[in-house]
Amino acid sequence: MLDAATALLAKGGAEAVTIDAVTGLARVARATLYRHFAGGEELVAAAFARMLPPIPPVPDGDLRDQLVALVVAQARVLDEIPIPLTAMCWMGLGPGLGDYSSAEALSNDRPELLSLRERLVERYREAFDRVFDTATARELLGDLDYDLALAQLLGPVVFTKLATLPSLDRAACARVVDDFLAARGYRPVTDGPRAVPTAATDESP
């Protein structure tokens, strides 16, 4: 059934994943499907979760190099495999999700929706968390709001896709990272192999 739902999702989008279409393609009875899924929404969520690309590895290099590589990787994923973006839109705008905004409600009544939401969160923040949760990052950046940091780093990447603007290339991704780091007093050393933090002062522009 999941194979059928995934094939339908890849070919026709979320609207193509209906109970009749899945049972017909999988050659199972509706009663069999309902023993595993409460309805079409859970089928779509399970299919999305199966199609999400793997979490990217943390690259080598200093803090800036790692962040640039991760932002570039996310931009390429959205270009080549737009399923994560589609899943986010479906989770945010899909039918019947308005009453299930809390994790507790999702876990009690919609386990497949919770699983998809968890997979999306992992896909977009786990690699960044591994970079930020290091002694070097804590020393250079100080106290960091992870959610805000992710919004600042990934927001431009996602926005360009939602707005159908040209995708960000590596230079643009590097600028996003440099602006993020500069706001936190992190300045690259152009004549040396690594970057060092520069404390911001009241006189800083």
C-alpha cells in the first residue's frame, strides 16, 4: 500500500493519493487499508515521509565552511527533489490539519502526520544542530536560538522556491551565511586559514 501511495504521490501529487487509487493500484480491499491507515491524509503523510531525502552529513571545514555547505545542500535538495518543500506546504495548508497543531494531538490522533512533521524537522535541522552544538560554535557564537538561526539560514532558500525566483547559487548561499555570522560578531580572516570572532561594540556599523 505504501509503494502504491508513493508511486501515486510522485506521479500526481498529494491529490492523486486517494483511497480508491491506492487500493486499486495495490490490489487490496478498503478494509485492509483501513486496518493500517485512518484515511487518505495518513496515506499521503506516510508517502511523503518515505520520499524525503536522507539527512545530509556534516561536512569538514571551519564553522563558515560547514554552514555554507549545508545551506548549499538544502538549496540543491529543493531544486532536485522538491518533495520536502511540497510536504511542508501540504502540512501547513492540507485538509483537516487545523485542529492538530500540537504534537500531543498529533501523536494521539494522527501518528502518521506526527511522523511526517518529525521527519521534516529532522531533515532541516539535525545537521545544523550537530554543527551548532559544538564547543567551537558555542565559543564563537555564544548563546544561540536554534529556531531563529535556522529561519535566517534556510528562510531565503525556501522563500526563493515558494516565490518561484531563481535558485540561490553557492555565492548567494555564502552571502546568507556571512550575513548570519557577521550579525553575531564572527568575521573571516582573509589572510589566514581560519575565521575568528570579533566582538561587536556600540560603535560597530
